[in-house]
Amino acid sequence: MAHTFFIPGTAAPEITVRQSFFTGLKVLVDGRPVKRTARNPQTYRIPLPDGSTTDLQLFELYRGLRARVNGVDIQLERRLAGWEIALVSAPLLLLAGGVIGGLIGGIAWFLNLEVARSLPSAQLRIGAIIGVTFLAIVTYLAVRTLLLR
């Protein structure tokens, strides 16, 4: 998932924040990767057109990604409600099933986060999240049954 924005009050540079299950967060400025600062892993030094820099901080990866630059907060993703967090997190109960349960539960948790952030209707989100969770449980039980034979 990618979020592109500009620093408020400017037309440059274009900042893109990419989120991936496998690679984590990547920040691009005008298409070029920017590294995290050593002092704070959630802070990125953003080069500006005039040769100066400013810090970009990223927050709340779980509830809804937001950025802070020059003291201004920018909501990049819709903030999840408490009930959504509870539903999204349900597959993490599979952690009790050991490594296999944890792997299946973790994948389902990530999928649920994507569903919760992308579907427009609450009813669709609820149905899809319950469906992913159900599928994770069935998958875990099937794998466990196959391994215990």
C-alpha cells in the first residue's frame, strides 16, 4: 500500500510512504529512497528543494498510519475504531497453536488490516474480516490434522 503526499504549504518534494508485510515501511522522496535517522527509527530526513532538510515522523502503524512534518499531522490511512482492532486481531489467538498457528494467524492478521483499511462499508469490512479469520482457523486445523497423522 502506498500513500503519496506533499508537505503542507508546498508543491515539492513528493513524499511516498510504502507499507509492505515483507519489507515494512519505505519512504521515497521524488521517487528516491530515504533512510531512517539513526537516533529515531520512525524519523526520516527529507531533503527539500532549497537544499535544507526537514524531519518526517511516522506513527501508529497499527491503528492507522499518520505522518508528522514541520509540526503538522497528516493522516495517511483511515484510523481504525476499537471494534475493528478487536476483530482484526482475532486471528492472533492462533499464536497458542505454536509456530504454525502463529504463522497462519499473523498472515490472517495482516490480511485483516488490509481489509479493514480498504473496504468502504462497515458491513463489508465485518464480513470480510470474519471470513479471513474463519479461513485462518480452518487452515490451521487442517494443517494440524495433516501433521498429526
